[in-house]
Amino acid sequence: MLISRELAQAFNQQIGNEFGASMQYVSIAAHFHQRQLTLLSRLFMEQAEEERMHAMKFVQYLLDTKGELQIPQVAAPKPTFTSAEDAVAAALAWEQEVTRQIGALMDIAVKENDYLGQSFLQWFIDEQLEEVVKMDRLLGVVRQSGEKNLLMVEAYLVHIEKAK
């Protein structure tokens, strides 16, 4: 086995966290879809798929390192949001929490001198900076636009996409 029991257990928990995040992003996407904010809805559906992909990276790593895969029960997502700001703030809070979680996983890998685990987790650490910045900027744009001007947020998303 190329992974310790402690790190494998922590990775299993993270798999559940990532699948839970995927479902939460589906819920956020639905919030925007119901308000006919197509680009915001699409952004969060894409985010949901990205979180599912993250979970699957952890699954594959456990399989590759011969760790025991034990996917935990996934918590139900928050079903509704009071506003666009509430929905995006929830996404930002989640990304900040995931950053903390990934840091805790890295702490275990470092403590155990698990260089394979550290290398694997470095990708997630880099990814979290991108995710937190993206949600923080989006929340700022939502707050500046206000609830009555969310079409400006959609225009912002078009501008961001064109800038890529």
C-alpha cells in the first residue's frame, strides 16, 4: 500500500466533501436557472462537474495507491437561497472551507513524509487559489450590481469568457 490508513481515511472524507460540493453547486445553478440567469446557471453547473471530477481524482488516487475506498454519505445540499448574493457567498464560503480541508490533508502527507501524496495534493492547493479568487470576484460583482441588476453579472461573465 502506497498510502497510510490515516491519509486514506482523510481522502475518503474529502471524496464525500467533493461530491457534496458538486450537489451544492447544482442547487446554486438551479437557483439561477429559475431566475432565467442562464450564464450564472451554466457557470455553477460547470462548477458542479468540476467538483465531481475532483472527487474522482481522489478515488483514482486511492485505487492507484491500493488504499481502501470508503465513500462516505454525502450531506444534502442547501436547497434554496434568498438572493444571488446568498448563493455566491455560499460558494465562496465552500471554496474557503475546501482550501482549509486540502491544507489539512497536506499536513497529514507532510507529517507522514508521503511525497507521492504531497505531489498529488499540490495540484489541489494550486486549484484552490483559482477557485477562491473566482468566487470572491464573482461575489464582488454581484454585490456591485445589486439584486435588480443581475443582467450586469451575466454581461461580466460574457466579458470574462471572451478574455480567455
